[in-house]
Amino acid sequence: MEEVKALVNDIKNGIFKPVYFLMGEEPYYIDKISDFIEEHVLPEDQKSFNQMVLYGRDVSIDDIVSNAKRYPMMADYQVIIVKEAQDLSRTIENLEAYLQNPQLTTLLVINYKYKKLDKRKSLFKTLKKNSVVFESKKLYENQVPDWIRRVLSPKDYTITPKASQMLIEFLGTDLSKINNELEKLQIVLPKGTQITPKHIEENIGISKDYNNFELRKAIGEKDMVKAFRIVNYFGQNPKDNPMVVTIALLFNFFSQILHFHGLKDKSPRNVSSALKINPYFVNEYITAARNFPMKKVSGIVSSLREFDVKGKGVGANAVPQGDLLKELLVKIMN
């Protein structure tokens, strides 16, 4: 992310701002920037007197301002980091008075996770005048594979599209969780390795054969035997394969197939762009669209909505999730 690189480079070069307001739905970059400031602005021998970490649930805006107005001791700067500042959302507007005349020898870092300021209000406008405001936006699922590739590339690792997809389907789009698993892989795999589904299975515990990615592919190919084998495995391991996740992924898949049927240009490049999928998976969608005409797909989408409700315990009379999935699979494949 270019904005993050530019911000980090400024800090490396000693170009500081009095306030860093880090906000947004994706905590990964908020943590990365905050940790970088915590680790690199002050030398170790100055941190004990001039660096402080506060938590939003334990302090008030007045406490933060009081600490920020102090002068550093035998140093050019002090660093005040406020973590979990979203706990102060009801009073965050009270920070504006300080922002109008911030202490220039203080770096005040506000970690405002999962939320963002109202850009129409004066607090945001005041921040923009002389401080850094960074918004960490949640990535869409189709953007995560490229993010994984960019994280691994400087460390001399690559990853197959299927391995990336396995991580996303198991961990969602939470970049911190994905990064933690990638770091585990880097501990056990030598540099230069291309991470494959086998590596994911052996080191993270995600089955390369029994997962939602393989189920989706089997359904798209109308491979009834393989699909039932996977669903049976899900029924035996419901905690690791919650029905609500499977339904959501299948709903997204068939919604994309519906979109595919509506495309005038069905060339691989246009399909990849229109459906926002990796080109590697385009043939899978073309095959599924061939096997499931538009009218059938519309019925499947309705069935998925019905079974989503049943999977949440409405009108299913405590039927095991494995049995519900088998029933759903029959409806889809017939």
C-alpha cells in the first residue's frame, strides 16, 4: 500500500507530524504503523522516560492531552501511543482543542480501530491541517490474493492461487490472521519456496482436499461423488467447517455465475474483470455456467437462502448440519 510506504519512509527520514490518527475497518495497517513508530522514533535509552502507551478504556481525552502537553526529558521528542482509542468514540471530539495547537515535541498516535471519523465534522478537518490521518480500509476478497503475494515477495516467497484461496476461505479477509499464518510458514519453509496447498495442509491444518474451495469446484463440475465426499467430511467435522460459512461461499459463487450469464463479453479477461476473480479461476466459472443455466442458478440461489435460515436453526427441527448440507447438495445437483 503506497500510502503506508510513504508514511513509513517519512518517519525513517525523521519527518514527523504531531498527531497520527490511524482509523478504519482493517486493523492490520493501523497496528503496523503504530508498532513502527513505537519501535523506531526513539532510541532505546530514551524510551523509558519519553514513550508511553495508553489504552482507550483506561483513560479520558483529558488524560491523553495532559500527557501529550508534557515536554520530553533529555530528548527531542516524546511518543504517546493510544491503543483501542475507539473506546473513546463518544468523547473523541474533545480532542479538537489540543489539535488546534498540538505540542510539536510530541508524537501522539491514536489507534482508532474498526471505526472512522465523520469527515464532515470539524475534528476531521482540524486533523487534516497539520496531522496525519490514515484510513485503513477493509480489502475485498478478490484483493486479498494480490496482498498476500505482495507481502511474500520481498521475503523471497511465492504462493499458488489455490493456496491463497485456501487461506482466504479459512481465515476470511482478516489480514492480521492471514499474516500470522504466513509468518508461521516462513519459519518452517526455506526462502525461495513456492507455498502450495500441501504446505497449507501440513503446517496450518487446512485440508487441501476437503474445503469449501474444493466443494465449490466439485459442484461447478457436477462431480457428485467428490461433492458428497466433501460434504460428508464437513458433517463429521462441523466445528472446523461451519455450515454458515459454506452457505455464504456457495451463495457468492452462484451469484457470480448469475452475473456471468448476464455478460455479453464472456472472454476470460472480461470475466476476470467483471466478476473480480483471479484469472486462474476463470475456467472454473465457465465450466459451472455451462453446467448450470441461468434459470437453474436462480433456483439454487433461492435454495441457498432457504438453507441458510435452516442452518441457523429456523424450521429445521434440530437436523444435523451435515444432513442439511447433503439435502442442499441434492437440490443443487439435480
